[in-house]
Amino acid sequence: MSHSTTEEERHMLRKIGSRKVSFLVLLGIVAATLVFAACGSDPTATQRPADTAVPPTATTAPGTTMAPPANTAVPPTPVGGQAFADLVAAAKAEVEANKTVIIRGGGYKESTLSRLEVDFRNEFDIDMNLEDDPKTFQEVPTVYIAECQAGIKNLPILWYNSAGTAAPVFDKGCGRDDIDWKGLFSEKWPLIGEIVDLQPYPALRNGALIYLSRMNVIAYNTDFIDPADSPKSIEDLTDPKYKGRVGTHGIGFMPSFLQAVWSQDQAIDYAKRLKANEPIFGSGSPALAGMVASGEVWATVINHSFADRAIAAGAPVNWNIPSDGLVIYHDNLNLPKNASHPNLAVLLTAYIAMEGVGGAIGDGEGWSRVMPSDGRGTLGAKLDEAGLDASKMVDGGTIENATAERAFRGTIADIYKG
């Protein structure tokens, strides 16, 4: 597959670009490397040239894949109280020893990863080759647990999940628990404390960081529905005027997620009435967004980010925050133990949460971040317009809500099949 000129230039710069490192700093890194390699490196690790990319295909455990080869020049991981400058220096040393950095579960476009590399390099003078393991975010926790329990080292440095989905990794002792986010980053990014405090699951506070927020909204096609008369509540979708024109998730996600704000009896009653309105079933938010954009369905409930992508592509789509379903999800960047670049993982995670969502990832993928004092993207703007913020919504990503929602999906799906 051919690349644009920008992509070709970027890859060429990776191969021919060199770092201007002072002789004294280089001596220090070499000395630290020798000490660490002698005292604490993985004896089974295989060193490789710094800029030789190795895709994550080597089998490590049933259903798992190996991350980059061992990084024998990794300095000790900073703990609470470590200076920010020391963290940056340690991250830079890790990348100089092994430029290939793998993350999991993001599903980002190549253009998004490319811009994230450039932005991160411009900020910290760290030139990494960022790759995305193709595993889905649903698969990743199980894979990390298997790798952790098998004692596998040098894993992909971070993954993406809600607290409810990521929690089992931490509960089994396979997630980081030693990161002082506020101590390391409050001076550079004062708002990071608010992200830490939003974390709904205490066990994740020293090993994960919220990086985006999402909400299920009512998306509709403006060719068929006048914005002034558009559905403002999830209940509105049962109106007979939308019969045969409403889309919904066939797996029962809608309205199973509403158990966080409704009783399960209410959600079951709603599912029966929606079924009577002859909905058209889709396989998830991306598919349903396409169905709304094409006019196959007139309205549906989907992740707001996919509605925004349809709008950005020029589709006749708009959306409303449902007045009866204020459920928000905070997704995390989660850090496993035994990562290939442990210091870089901490720095990159904080950077994505504080800068990337408003830059490379926000622009490339359409994600938004919502915090009490910092709304970004269209979700933040619409929440402000409605006089809402994260403190006024139910968090669907807590352990309790996520567990109950997944268990409840089957009940709703059975109603749709009946």
C-alpha cells in the first residue's frame, strides 16, 4: 500500500535522524546501562538494534503475543517523589535502547499514531516508533493476565479500557500500583489531579489514568428529522412515528446500560416497547452511525464520538444528549507490570491524557475529554450548553455498573430476539 509524501518523509527521518547527545550524558547512560544489565536484566531477553521494528507476533502464552524484545538498557522505574526531569531522562534512555514501542487496544489510525509520535518528539525530544497491537480492547485484559501469570516480560506498555473492564488485571496484581501521578506531573499539568480524583476504582489510581470521556447520545438524520422536533429523550424513540426507523444494538447494549440510572424493570419494559416499534438492529456504534448517516435508520443511541465522525465526514447527522439517560463512561490508559518501557509508559500516558486527547487523538479519532473544569470537544460544549458536567452524571464504567450492565445485556438481547 502506498503512503503519502508525509508518511514517507516520516519513516525516512526515523532511519536517518540522529540525536545530538552530549558526551557526558552518553557516558552516564552507558554506565547506567551496564550496571542495570549486570544486576537486573532478564537473562532470557534478546537485544536487537534500536530501530529494527519487530511486529508483535511471537507466541508467549496461549492466546497472547510477545511485545518488543527485551530492553536491557532500561533504568529503574521512578516511584513516588521522583523528579519529572528524571522521568523524562529515563524514558529517553529506554527509547534510545529500543525505539519500537507497542500499545494495545486503541485501534488508532496510522495517521493518528504518526502525529502522536511527532507531537511527543517535539515536546520531549524522544523519537519512538509507535505501533498498535491489533487486539481489541475486549481481549486485552485477558491477554495481559495470561502473560502476567506466565511471567512474560517486555509487554506492550499500556492499554485502553474502562475501569470496570480493566479492574481484573489490577485485582490479580498484574497492573502498576506505584505511580504518583500528582507528584510527578502537577507542576507541568495542574489539571492532572482532577483526572486522578475522577477515577471511580481506587485500585487503579496508581496505575491508570482517565484519558477520555464518552456518552451515549441520540443521533439522528437531519434529512428526515427536523432538529426542532428531534428526539430529546431515549423514551422518545418508542414514539410510533419512528416505527421501523429506529436503530439499536442487537446485543442488548441499549437499554442495558440504562440500568445505571433506571431500574432493571424499567429497562426491560422499555426494551419491550422499543421492540414493538420494529427497530433495525446494528452491531455497535460504528455500524449504527453509518446507518444513521445513510438514512437507513432515522435515529439511534450511539457513542457520541461516532456521531461526530459522521458529521465531520459531511453526513446529515446531529445529536442530542438524552434527558433521561445521563450515563458517562471514563476510559483509562492502564499500565501493566513488566512493560518493555516502564518509564516511557508513565510519561506517554500522562501526555496522552493531558495533551493528546486535545491534539493528535482528539483530532484524528474524535475523542473528547470531560472533567469538572475542562471540557473538550463537542461533548464538552453540549454539556456546558445543557448546564451539566461529569459530577451530575452517573458513571457507567464503575465496577458495579459495568458488571451489572454486561450481565443484563443477555436479558435485553433475548427480548429483541423474541
